[in-house]
Amino acid sequence: MADRVEIHADLLNSAGNKTADIRDRINAVLAKLSSALDGRGEPWGDDELGERFAAGQSGYLASRVQLLRGGGNMAGTFDNFASAQHSAATLLTGTDHHNAHTLR
């Protein structure tokens, strides 16, 4: 077990900002991808070959939904990480100030 614990709340808060930046970048990529895909319409056509390409559980349309949902989940995970890092930094700073005041 460690003899002492050292916390750098400012660095933890900075890490939270960087994590939030990753979240924002993922969301930007997803928005750009979604817009680009929407702009292309349905170029596979409405014939049998196009239907086989697009339809079904493993078709393009379902895969597209799953890809965008998965990316959104990833962004949400980074959002949770960033929030936890910011909350931890705030809590640790408050605890440190409280302990310093108590020891006076």
C-alpha cells in the first residue's frame, strides 16, 4: 500500500477537457459521415440486386444504423469519462480544502 496519495486536480481537470475534446471530435466525424451518407441518397437502386444490398439484418441500411449508433455510444462513453474526471477534480479539491481547514 502506498504511504501517501498525491492528487493533481488541475491535471485531472485538464485531462477531462481533453477527453471532452475527443467526444466532440467523434461527434463531428459522425455528423459529417451522416450528412455525406444522406447526401448520396440510395444509389443502389430499387432492383433485386439493390434490395439484397440494402435490406436485411446485415444489409447496408441496418449496418449504417448500427455504425452511427455505435459511434454515438462511443461519444457518450467519452462524455461520461470527461464528466467523471471533472467531478473527481472538483470533489478532490473540495476535500483537500476541507482537510486543510480542519487541520488549522
